[in-house]
Amino acid sequence: MRTVVKIGSTSLTKADGTVNAQSIDQVAAGVAELGRDGREVVVVTSAAIAAGLAPMGWSSSRLPRDPAHLRAASAVGQISLMENYRRVFADHGRVVGQVLLAPTDFWIRNRYLKSRGTIRALLELGAVPVINENDAVADDEIRFGDNDRLAALVAHLVDADRLILLTDIAGLFTADPRIDESASLIEEIVSFDHRLEEMAGSSQSTVGRGGMASKLAAAKMATWSGVETVIANANRPGVLVDAANGKQGVGTVFRARKQRLSARKLWIAFAVRSSGQIQVDSGARLALERDQRSLLGAGVMSIQGSFDADAPVEVVDPNGEVFAKGLVRWRSDDLKRFSGRRSQDLPGELPPEVIHRDDLVMLP
């Protein structure tokens, strides 16, 4: 069995910005124990930027504004971070291997296969893959946004049976436990709705990009790819082993869906922001949902936003309900000019499909 564990910046760094080796030690101890039981573990780590602030003379309260300086901080911090992983895991008899990934490693097929092959080879050789986003060269417009989503994609990539998101609270609560003393832990979630997103709130961290909202989004991604997900407190003794073994009360458990999305459709559905919306008539919605057809220009009623071909867009019905998301093949200007026309009445340079069914994901 295979588990992916993600640990965030707030758990991995101290108040002065240095790497918290004790937190890594707790993860390493859990990985070693699971390894003795025949379990494989992939670690997704944050904190490269956080770990690089102090050496560069910055602090979490005085972050550089220039993205290039943040990338430089990550380049410095990644060295310290991985040296701590190497040293601490070695104390537990395990070798680690660094893997830095970018979004294109998931949507470009040959890079996806190479990334998966490298991680699988590390596991076969008995090493522990430690994965982070390649922040030093990350494109500010094309990035994961936070390592919770990266962890969900990695869980799909390596065919994991469980994703464990370690954070600074015990899981998802009915309200923010730091504000509301009556808040109670939600131990199991079978399906997602808007109420869950309202409970999640926003990040309280200055050094991390995630928060409970991003963990909820990652859990949704993972469960849609057939991976059970647990959100738990990184400081809880034995948390990794207990969460991997399905112990009750360890945190919030999100049950996996039976239907498994492909990596590409998982990316389209959850990992890229929409550039606009396309409103379709009721007949087009029926054709997309029931008949699994492509979206044609004749079914388009109106659009919102400005976008180029291949951009991600939401598809809404006449009532404005979002029911699908996909990569559009027409530019927004072409949709404004030619929507509503039958395929035979389109200019020759336009493809017949506004969104091809292979690029379309139906949402609940």
C-alpha cells in the first residue's frame, strides 16, 4: 500500500524561520514504522521559501514583494530544507530523494510519465521521495498555488491509497476553533457541499500559501481520483501511522469516490483557475451530461470574460448553475461572433467543438 503525506510551512519552520527538525523527525519516525510494515510513503513538503528568509535577512513579517526575490529565497531555503530531511531520515535508516515538480509535469504527457517513473524508481529502491514545487523557477501565472493541491496530484500520480495532509489543527471543524470554543471536529465527510467551504475559512499563515480552504480543495481533488484523504494535526503523537492505518478520531477523513478521474481531467476540474464562463441552453446541458457529447457553438447562449483558445472555462446552464468545466477551443471574440450557429455555418478556421468532450469535466 502507498501513502502520500504532506506537511506544511507552519509545521516545518520555527518562529525565527529556521527549519524545525523535530517536525521532520516525527514524520521520519512514522515513515520508518510504516516501512517496516511494508508501506511505501511519499512526502510532499513545503517551507522552501520560509526556510530561505532568515539567511537572506528577511522575516515572515517582512516578506520581499518582488516575486524574483521570493524565488531566490526558495532556492536558498530548499538546500537547508533538504539537508534537514537527509540528516533526520538517515537517523531512522532511510534515504531520501528530492523531486521538484512544476504544473507542466502533470499536464504534458511525457513529463507526467517521467515524473511518475522517477518516483516509482525511488520507491522500488527503498528511498523516500521528498517532493516540492520548483519554486525557484515557478511561473507566477502557472503554478500549483499551494502544496496541498500538489499533494493531491502526486497521490493520483503514484496511485496512492491514502493522502494525509498534516497541519496545525486537528482537522475540519464546524467553526474556527481558534475563535469559537464550541467548534467541534468533523470526523468523516462522504460528499462535498458549499457548507464545507464556508467552514474552511482562510489561511492564517504568513509564510505558507495554503490554509484549511486549500486543504479542503485538495481533499476534493484526491477523493475524485479515488484516494481517501485525512486532515490531521502534525503535532499529534503517532499521527502519520495512525492516519495511514485508518485509526478513528485522528482527524477528518474524506471518503474516496468510486469513479476515478484521469490526471488530465483532475487538473482541468480542480487545479487551474477559470478564465471565464460559457452559458449554454438546456438542450446543450442535456447533451453534455446525458449523452457525453462535445459542446458545439449552436448550444452557446452567452459568455463572460476574455480568453484565448485552450483556456479553462466554466460551463453554466440557463439558470447560471456551474455544471461543467473544460478547455475551450474558441477564443472569446469568436464565441461572441459565432455562437448559436450550426457547425456547417462556421468559418473553416474554427473547429466544430467549442469544448471537446475529452477536455470537459462534469461537476457535481
